Amino acid sequence: MKICAIVPSYNHITAIGGVIECLKQAGLPVFVIDDGNQSPVKEKLQKLDDKANGVFVHRLEINGGKGAAVMKGFSLASDAGFTHALQVDADGQHDLTVIPQMIALATRYPEALITGKPVYNESMPKARKFGRWLTHIWVWVETLSFTITDSMCGFRIYPLGAVQLLLAQETLGRRMDFDPEIMVRLFWRGTSVVMVPVQVNYPPNNISNFETFKDNWRITCMHTRLVFTMLLRLPSILSHRPSKIDSGAHWASFKERGILGGLKFCALSYRLLGRRTCEYVISPIVLYFYLTGKKQRFASHEFLSRALKRPATFFDGYQHFKSFSLRMLDSFIGWLGCIPAGSIVEAPGSQLRIMANNPRGALIIVSHIGNVEVARAVMDNQSRERLIMLVHTKHAENYQRILREANPAAAMNCMQVTEMGPQTVIALQEQLQKGAWISMAGDRTPVVNRKHVLKVPFMGYPASFAQGPWILAALLECPVYLLFCLPQGDGYCLTMEHFAERIELPREQRQAALYDYIARYAQRLETYATSQPFQWFNFFPFWD
């Protein structure tokens, strides 16, 4: 990945030296495009040419407009072997301290357009603010999306491969209509857009190249052209809609989508109609959440494509969502006491009975596959009292409330843990000494310390797994087991695997030991996930 900067300039000379210096400090070669400037600006720009230090000034003899200058910069950058280009205005309006953040996002999402989302102060002219809002509204219409919240900011990182393909096939506006048009057309072709807040200031005595009548007319014509083009190409545009990238798409940020009333309706349906009929009743509800849950649907298709080793279909994703709804339904039925204990059988070689007869405590690592909750619901009271669940359910409060209303025991021994501190560890050690089983999820990254992860192979791709469960096990000095509960026939099959008698993390080889433990766990998780892929219930970008 090679990134350069492109700075188009027409009658801007006061601030361009500082802009170039900031770009050089960020380690970026700079292409300055002299867009037909006259003397003395032409001579001053030429003096900035410093090829030995990565500053290249290219002159256009005739002023072609901002778009023409930027497109010339794209051509120069591509010819020089660069893969990405950071477009920066020459007037010093933008806060360039966000350049490292934008480069980091471009590195993480190399096929996306990383663009500034202006945060203005009182220096912005009111007429300019009104005009920009009109453009934003038209862009929402043209893209059939609210993803692009500002299309006129001239501070972006472009993926040059997608840009050059677009420019070879389409004719774009060459002046102030360029910035919004290229963004809309890239979006139509499937280029995701990431918005980065950036402070924008209108400097005193700033020279504006915006020609009020001519440029407003150009922008009006551009939007008219885009709207009619959108209508003519609607099937293609809809089929190439890019996924919305949320750089903060942590699993805990995915809000609960089932409102309390809807969940109560499903619970009432079961009480009145039974499980089989209730399954048919909730089918259209599942379809609604499948069609409207874009992020969850994308994550489902990503996982299923890897687990099934073929592209996931629409019906694969729907079946995945349907399996999740039935999991929730079975958990509710279990806490009502309507699932007999005989419906859950222990797999051959499972260690559950051995653990039950052993007074020693242990750490049990669970996963979001199958239905561990239904196993807890049908446990005998003695085993349930022994089990302590470390959970983070702030994003699923309505569902937890339904379970508690079905049976108050659903909330028994559930400890809300967002961050593991020394007091929590001491309390857990005391419980272990009494023979408690401490349960913790191993397939969710930390809510607070999100950097405390290790990437290990999972289904052929690196995925982030939390270090916390394994560090906790080492501190507690207790045996570790893996628990899985997957559907089998009309019931469930429960497996309790002995993972390690003790987790040891030598000081000199701590990271290597952690990696080995986490990789072993990921391998076992992969075995179960590929055996029953529709029982995988991590509806977020797992490999992100």
C-alpha cells in the first residue's frame, strides 16, 4: 500500500507551504497541481518543487478547475505506482492533525473512500452552509442512503484502482461539482465510505474559487444528471450497494433490536399456541429483522460463506436468523420448565458427570454457538447454584427481562462484568475454594480494553480473540473446561471438554503461551461451528 498526497492549487499560496510541510511530516510524497495560475503565484509554486524531498509540482497551462486538477493528480500518482491518494485543499482550511487517523483507516479498509466530515465553527458563511445542506439532501436521494453525511469536503483518501476504473468509463464534472459527483459514482460501484470528523476553519482574507452563479448552476446540473442516471441504472446500483463500515463495530455496540413488546408477543404466542405453531408465527418477524438488519445480515453471510465453503445465499442467511430465534424461544421454554431434563443428553466422553462429583471448582469457557442457556435452564438446583456466569448483557436487556419473568432463577449467579479488576478476581478465588464453576465466554473481545486480544487462525483467516479468559484462568490456578450444547434430534447434546488442568503463562514466554491456548480454543470452536454452522450466533464482523 503506497499513499501520496495531491494538492490542487489555484490562487492559493499563503497556506500551501504549511500544508506541504504537514504532509511531509506524515511521510507522504506530495503532488502539487498548479491549475493554470498566473504570475506571481506561478513562480512561487514552482519554487516549492523539491523532488529530492518528495514534492513534485506539475503545471497545467490552462485553468481547468478543481476537478481537472485532482484528476491530473490521480494520473500522476497512478503512473508513479501509488495505490492511494490523499486529496488536500491548498487553503489550509482543514485540521491536518487527523491525517494519521485517516491513513490508519485507509490501511484497515484499503478499498474504501476515507473522507472528512467537516465540523465547522462560527467562521463559516451562512449562505455556504445552506448550499451544502441542499447538496447533502440530493446525495441522499441519489445514493438511496444516509451513509454519506458530507459530500463536498475536499479532504479524502481515494483508492486509486477504483478511481481510475471510474474515470476510464465515466465523464465527471471538472470544477466544484467534482467532489460530490465522484463520491456518489464510487458509492454506486460498491466503494464503501468512511466519514472522519475534521475541524474546518475559514481563514481571514481567504480567497474562494467558488463562483456563486456558475458553480451553483454546475452543481444543479450535476444533481439532475445523477438523479436520472440513478433511475436508469437502479438495478445495477442496488446490486452494488457497499456495506457500511463502522470503525467502532464492536459486538457490544450492536444494540438490541427486539423491542420488549415484540418479545412479549412471541412469549405469549408460545404459551397459547405451543412451540410448533409459535415457530410459524415468528417466521415473518424473523424475515423482517433479516431484511432490516444490514450489519447482522452481512456478518451472517460472511461467516456462512466461510463455514459452508461456498457463497451464502439469501435463504442461508434467513435460516441462520431463524435458528437464532428458535434458540431464544427454546431458552424461554426451558426457563418455563417445559423442557424435560431428558431432552439434553451428554455426549460420549463428556466430563460433566465427573465434574459434578468433584468438589473442586473450575473455569468453564462457553461460546456463542448452540444453546448453553437451555442447558442452564434444565439444570438441577444444586448444579445451578454452583454455576457463576460472568456476563455482559447490557445490549440485550429486554431479552434478559423476558427470561427473568419466565423464571427468576434465570438471573441467579449472573455477574455483570465489563472490566476484570483485582477485587473481582479475589471474589472469584473465594468462590472457587467453595467448589464453584465459573463460566465465561471465550469468543467475544473485551468491552473496555479492546486491545487485549490476539489474532489466531479461525476458518482460514486471522480473527481476534480475548486474552482475558486465559489470563483469569492462570490467576485462579484452576482446571479449565470447554462447554458446548448443540441441537440433536428433538433435543440437545451437551459436551464438557477438559481443556487444561491449569493455564501456565511463564513470564518470558507469556505471549507465546497465550497464543497457543487461544489457538487451541479457536480450533475446537471451529470444529463445532463447521459441524453446525447455522448454530453460530455472533452476528457482528468476527474477522474485523
